[in-house]
Amino acid sequence: MVTVAQVLALPGLGLEPVVGAATDLPVSWVVTSELADPTPYLEGGEVLLLTGIHTSARAHSWTEYVRRLTDRGVVALGLGVGERLSYPDVPDALAAACRGAGLTLFRVPERTPFLGIISATAEMRAAEARTALEAMLSEQRSLTRAAVGRNGPARVVRTLVAVLGGGWAGVCAADARVVERSGPGLPALPSGRTLPELLDRLRPAGLRGSLSESGPEGAVVVHPLGVDGVPQSYLVVVLPGPADPVRTGVIATAVALLSLHAERAAEQALFRRRVRAGALALLLNGEVRSADALLGVADDTTWSAAPRVRVARLRGGAEALRDGVRRLEAATGPGERPVLVGAPATGPSGEQTAALLLEDLPERLAEVRAAVEASGLRAGIGGPSTVHGTDASDRGAREALERTTDRRPVGTWDDLVAGGVADLLPPETARAWAQLLLQPLERAGRAGLLRTFLAHNGNRSAAADALGIHRNTLQQRLQEIEEALGRSVDDPQLRAELWLALRLADRPDPSAP
């Protein structure tokens, strides 16, 4: 960035400051104009040179002339002076006008051509551009070396901060969870917004968007990473100063390198998901050795040695399901068995269902619940089993999934069987069956006696004592029950059916007002 002070200090030109105002302002270009009002042809940031050919007769207009220049953004004014020019020296009125407006004014000696000033400034700008380009190439090489090394993303964000001369940089997932960082923690963002708020603003633009916001403490820059599809991660850079073009170029290089890494990581993740989906299909079919062989080819963790496992079923919209799976994958720590996720199947309603295999550990179950809650899914979790018995756990997961509701989005087999086998039957069908089986007993008024008899496992003496009647009386009434049912109460199947029917009859009818 060439400044007014650097232009005034150009060697061999003899430029002499008359009014030294803001000489640290950047210079966009050096121009000449003898127009009474050159501002329509200026863009701001210029150093204007003139000899005053058309102003010598209008000395009283210098104040208005300078005002127009400063309003347009001119950063300095140079007047050519000499015996053969319009002014032998700088007019006092012009100096006063520049001093009042805060505009730098300098004299240009008659021997110095304006073209020489323009050429020298252009050469200085070109030299600065070459230096900036060389610095940028050096910085790009540093970032590239960091990217190709081991743990590339972490090295890139650390190198980026070093190249930028300070600040903080990190890579975050789509849910604003920071996965790589140049330093501890996430600093307060200069714009005053939170990181989730910034990502929410940027997300609709996909890979085409970027965001830069400034505040009193600096600037924050956010770029999506990737080359195709929906961004799964973002580069976040917190700068101690403004995001100038040099810094922006360095950040763009980091974005390109991290995007390539993100694409490679996405391809590797897709390969792993496909291998794991195939392994899960084999495990659900009881082919444990084949599943281990497939996982071994991909250098992935095998499952034959897992002590206890569970099958779960997730259901929801396609995007919600992808989000839930990403959360489960991200929750797996180093050295832990990753969750196996099957290929999703689309149902008639358009919702997708996918099977999961996870270790039977409290933390795994908690992760499933957290992912379901965060993604708006439903989940059914089967009972614990060995890896060779996943088909039974899968059936439990399917049943638990069908019993989920909006208020209870996660169902488990453990909860279903806590109340006994009666809880596994369809409520309306089970109630109708129980009523039909018990109708003959209700007419005979023997339901209470039968319940006591069954509670004592068919022990007639114990049941008679509990009822406070003689054993023969009990036997007589049991015969009445047998006649009503047409079956013997000593039949173990009938006893089981009667006990289940009595349990169902004791439950309130949910459809009753």
C-alpha cells in the first residue's frame, strides 16, 4: 500500500510539503487535471497534480475547489510552481484552504515533470505488488507443506495463524462443533454474534457463500469447505485487524487446501460407510466371519469379539437421518468400536429407516438418544444380545420403533418387556381376545377365584387357604370353571392364557372416556 508520505519522499523529484495533513492515507493513483472541477472523473484516493492554468484569475474560489476535492476523497494536492508557470509559488489562499480542509498540499518544482511523479509512483506500486506476490507465494508454500504433512488440517490452521501474524483459526463441523483449532478454545467473535448464528446465516448459500464481519476488536471470516454437495465443515478465522486483500488471499489458499482435504475425507468416509453397511447386513444375517473379513479389508474394527451388542432402528426424513448418523459417528472416540449404519430404506410415507449396530454400553445408548433428540428422528433400540444373535435384537428394535410417538421418540425393548409379554401384544387385539376368553368366567362369577388359584401356581391347598374356603369347595368351583371353558385348568397352556387374559383385563381401557 503506497501512502502519501511515500509519494512525497520519492527521491530526485524535489516535492516539498506545504500543508502536512494525513500523509498516512493510501494512494490509489496519481492524476493530473486543470479542470475547475475534476471530481466527476475521480474515484477517491488520488493524488491530484495541477499548474493552476484556469484558477489564477479566480483566487477566491480555492476554498470551494478544495472542498470538492476532499468530498470526493482526494488524498493530496500537488501544485506545479515556477517562473514560467501560472504561480511562482503556492498561493496563501490555497494553503489556507488545504489547511482548513485537512488536505495535504505540496509544491512541485518547475523542473519536475508530472509524468515523472506518475511513473515513480507506478514503479513503487509495482514493486510493492511484486513483494506482496512473493510473500503470498511463500505463504502459500508454507500452507501447502502443512497440508501435505500428517494431520494436515490441524497443521494448516496453525500455519495460517502464523502467516497472518496472529489471531485464531479453526475448522468446525456443520453443527458449529470445533474439530481443529490453532489455539485453545474459541475466542469471542469481533462481530458479537455466536458461531452457530454465523453458520445459520451462511448455510443457505452452500459452497458458494462466505461471510466476513468486523467489529471494534477485529474481524471474523467464515468459508465453507468442500468442492461438491452440502458443506460439512467450515473454516473460521478471527483476525485482530481488518480482513485486507493480502489476508483474504492467504485465507483463500487455506480454504482451497482444506477443501481438498475435506473432499478426500468425505470420499474415505463414504467408502467406510459402504463397507460398514455391508458388514451390518452380513451380521444381521448371522454371517459374523464374513462381516469381519469385509471390515478387515477396509482396515476397520471387527465385531466378533464384542461381548454384547444391540441393534437399533432410526426413522425420519433423509436429511434428518444423515444428520443423526453424522452425530453418532462424531461421538465415537479413539479406540472405540464405531457404530455400524446400514443403507437407508425409504418407506411409503417418504421417511427413511436405517439399522444400527452398537455396543451394549450406557454411553452408546445415551449417544443414540442425544442424536435422535438433536435431529428430530425416532428410534427403536433392541435388547442386548451376542453378535451371533443380532436378528432377535433387530426384531426388538423394529417393535420398539413402531411403539414410538412424538412425545416418546425413543423406544427400547427393555421398556416394552418390563411389563411382561402382555405389553408386546397389539392393545386392541389383546383386549378383545382376553374378553372373549374370560366371558364364561364372568357369567359364573369365578374370575377372582381363578386369579388366586393361578397366583399360587395351581396349588389347591394354598389357594383354598388364601380364599378362606375348604379345599373341596375350591375343587368344586374349579370344576365349574372347567365346564364353562370346556378345558382343564391343569392344562399349562390354558393356565398361561388365563393369567395373561386376567392381566390384560386389569388394565384400563385407553379408549374409555
